[in-house]
Amino acid sequence: MAVPAVVLAVATLAALVWLGAHVVRYLVAGKELRPVLRVAWRIKHTWGRTARRVGLVQTERIRPPWWSNRPPGTIVPRELIPAVTVAAERWGGVDASTVGRLGVEEFSQAAGHLADVWRVPLVRVAQVRPGLVRIRALLHDPLTEPATGPNRQRSGRIRRCGSLAWTPTASRSPFGPLVCPAWWWPGWRVTARRRS
């Protein structure tokens, strides 16, 4: 009787560690990433049912294995559901393997239904390589959002650094006031000379 109690305790501990890791990941994630995590979990845990509902399943007829109780010659239907790998990215990454007659065209036709089921405004489908389709579940359309980056914020303040105009970010230099981002931003080069 001691063995089942030990196995049960180890399984409970493993489940608590797994759940704790997901809770910590969710709490550590920023405000923009939390909805992405929720959508990724929803997609991952409901994929089998969702694939059946939107028609992304292939049914094939096979004979039962020799050890089955069914009489020989009986034909049994089997459902093939594409395997998916879900990544919690800002632009929603779901990689699905193609199965039989289910390719990029069938996933593209089901994109509207997938958007409704996953409760996202837009789903895009692209073929990464033969046998793999990438489905992007977009929470926000990147083409309709205003561009923000390290040198452009919505505050509207513009500073000059030589001939380069830039918007100061919230961070300040440890050595004093705001510095020109061209001196520290990787890949940028200052073309204007310093004024003396």
C-alpha cells in the first residue's frame, strides 16, 4: 500500500510544479503578453474539438488490427486530426502539420471559422514548408496600429541630434539628461558632426 501513496504523492507534486510554472509565467508576463498566453492556452487545449467542428479532420477507412475483437473484414473509420504546436507569441503562432488532403487551402478556407472559435479578429494562414502550415491568430492587426518604437512615442516631443530628429524615450541616461539614441542604438550611425 505504500507504493500507490508514493506514486500519488509524486504525481501530485509534478502537477503542482507544472501548474506553478504556468502561474509564475503568467504573472511575470507583461500586460501585453497575458491575453496572448490566454489565447495560446485556449487554442492548445481545445484543438481536437475545434478541428472537428471546422472540418479540419480527415476520415479514413481502415481494417482493425489483428488483435481486435471485431470480425475479420470489418472496416472501421478513423479520424486524422492535424497535430499542432502552439507558441505564445505576440502575433500568435500555431504550427499545424498537413494530413492527407488537408493543406494550406483547407486551412485558409477555415480561417474565418477559426477566428470565431478562438475569439480573435483575424487569422492568417501561410505555408512554411511542405507538410507545415503556420496559422497566425492576431489579437491586433499590425497594419492598422500606429507605429511605436524605441525612438517614437505618442508624447509628441521631438528633439534634434545633429540632423537626426528623434523622440525621447522614458529612460534616461545614467550620466545625465537624455542622450541622442544614435550613439547607443545598434546599427545606427551619426552622420551629422557635433557642434563645437
